[in-house]
Amino acid sequence: MPTSLPTDSNNNPIPALGLKDSGAHKLTVSATSSRNTTAFATDTQIISLYTTVPVYIRFGDSGVTATTSDHYFPAGYYYDFSIGGDGTAHKTHIAVLRESSDGMAYISEKI
């Protein structure tokens, strides 16, 4: 089957997503939970996350807050997360909370 996707060494398509224009978010990570002020677009199904310090993360709506009981995400990794679509609830925001020191979180919406 022809594809315009990149392929691996066995000629299997590798799913690849582009970065969405106006889909970049930057959050200050501190001792207080913070979240993106602009909601993820309704057609965004995948976001990528990179943090400069270890954090706790939680997805939700405009009122979401992260706590130390939420998912731990280590610093220095670039990772894709599904935020809904195709019949599942769409998450519009991400909240982050530092583990021990302040830093930054960079989020990219993908198309």
C-alpha cells in the first residue's frame, strides 16, 4: 500500500504527526499546580510533553489541578500523550506540579 509516511527498515509506515500552528504551550513548573491557559484545540488528539524538572501531571478541563498523587513524569523526556477524540472524552488542559525544584514544561499540540 503506498504511503506518504516515513518508513522503517522493513518498509512499514511509521505514524508521524506534525506540529500544529499556534499549538505551543509553555508552563512554569513550581510548588503550585499550573495549567495551560489556552485550551487544546478540539481537533487535537495528541500532545507532546517535555519538562526540565520531574513533575506530576493530570489531564482534565479548565479547572484541572495536579497533586503529588497524580502521574509522575521524569525530566528530560519528550513523550506523546493521547488527549481524546474518536469517541473518547477530549481533555482540554494539562496541569503540572514540580517534584522538588522549579522548571519549565513545554507542550506541543500535534496534527
